[in-house]
Amino acid sequence: MKLNIKAFALACGILWGVGLFALTWWIIAFDGITGEVTLIGRLYRGYTISPIGSLLGLVYGFCDAFIGGAILAWVYNVLATRFERKAL
């Protein structure tokens, strides 16, 4: 069985982007807005626990996970094809 690379990449991107957006607003709701650099902020330039940071996290997270999901699905398809041939 092969994975649809575009669908898998889109699902990964949406999940990670929206998850990071929601997590940022969850932290804002309980701890307030901070300008401190977080661990994720070291990877995603400009990301902070703020409304603007949540939008940056959404965009960065979507792009990052979209590319990572596409690579993961592609590698899976390559390996699945090779192991399928050996099983026959």
C-alpha cells in the first residue's frame, strides 16, 4: 500500500500548524503574553508567546511539517515498494 504524498504532507502540515497555534493561545490564556524566546522560537525565527507569534507558528509549523510529511511519505513509498518486490 502506498501513501498519497500530497495528502499526507497536507495532513501533517495542518496538524502541526494548527496544533502550535492552539498551544500558543492555550499558554496565553493561562500565563499571558511573554516576549521571551522559547525553544520553538529558536527554531522558528520571530516566534514568541503572543498573538503575532501564534500566526508565525502557524505558518512556520505548516511549512515545516508539510515538507517533513512529504519526505516521510516518499521514503515510506520507496521502502514499501522495495519490500513488496522481495516478498513476491
